[in-house]
Amino acid sequence: MMRIDVISAVPDSLVSPLNTSILKRAQERELVELVVHNLRDYAYDKHKQIDDKPFGGGPGMLLKPEPFFECIEECLSERNYDFILFPSPGGEIYNQRMANRFSLAKNILILAGHYKGVDDRVRERYATNEISIGNYVLTGGEIAAWVIIDSVVRLIPGVLNDSESALNDSLMDGEIIEAPYYTRPADYKGMKVPEVLLSGHDKKIKEWKEEKSKNLTDKWKKINNLE
Ligand code: ADE
């Protein structure tokens, strides 16, 4: 079973995200084990302080190195990690290929920073991959951790049912956007589902989907400045 550990100063923020819908079901089916560690449990001093002012000045507080080092060392004493991920706006932009690679791992550890950041010695000593989920700034790495966990866990065999299958996803092999989907009613407020989908003509439906997919993929590449 794959195991993903997260270290966080605000572990509560991950309780609902990791225990709802498909991630919840994946844990119940024992296809993945998700464990969130509370950084405060590893506070070094008697005041349980986990943050401090940055050397050299500047606004905000930084998460101190000692609680991270203590918690990470405890994790490492119990298992080896294929990847130790450090979410950060300065990291490599996350994509499906990375999710595919991480989904083959046995154990992953995610170091979720909060506040203004983490003392850089934590990243320097332990991170194998620094990952950004996009060019914008979040309040903390927990949301990025959720994004990474969600995209990885759904790729584990058995997590999705056949009808939810990841095999024909948009972006499965990198850069394909799928044709749109519709369900009943066929006419909603005058907005009609494309006739061909109601025709029962398998070959025509397949051709329509391929054509739509190609057009949407071209448009997607254009608006995202790809190629
Ligand atoms: N922490 C703050 N912003 C982030 C981002 N865009 N990606 C990953 N981690 C982050």
C-alpha cells in the first residue's frame, strides 16, 4: 500500500480534504495510507514555539528548522521515502507527468510550509523535489499538498472505478483535452445537446469526439501559449 506523510503546522486544514469523496474511499479500501503530522508536536522548546523572526529582517515569521528536522528524522527512522516534496512557488511547475511518476512510489513525504515560509535549511537538507502548483502565491503548502495527493492517489490502481477511469483522462498522455460531456435533459432551457450524441451511431459519435477533442486541444494550447 502506498503511504503519504505530510508535515504541517496546521494539520486540521487537511482533515476534510483528505477524508472526503475518492480520497476517503481510497483509504477505506486500503489502497493508500495518508498521515498528517502536527509540526507543533515536535516543538523544541518549552513554549512550543514553531516560528521565529527572519534573520536579516523582513515581514512575517518563518517556521523554525528544529521541529521539521525532528519530525522528518522520526519519519525517516520508520521508512524510506522515494520522494520528499517541498511545495513552494519557486519550485518546478507541477504537471500530469510528475503525478504519474509519483504514483509509482511506495512512500512520499510532503513538507508543507506555512506563514511566510520555512527556514531554508529544511529544504536544503531533505527535499528531493521542490514543486509549485502554479504561478500564484498560496497561504501555505497544505493546499499544494492536497493537490499533489489528489492527483497522485487517483492514479493508484483500484482507486477509481471503471466509470471514473483515469485511462482516458484529459492530459493522460500529456496534452489532450477531451470532448465535452452531457447528460439528461437533452434540451435544457433551449440549450440542446449535440444531435450526434443522441443518434446511437457509434462511429459518428467517435468521430465527433475526436474532432471536438482536437479543436479543444488546439484552443487550449493557444490560450496557454504552448507550442
Ligand atoms: N506555497 C505557496 N504558494 C505555492 C504554490 N504556488 N505552489 C506550491 N506551494 C506553494
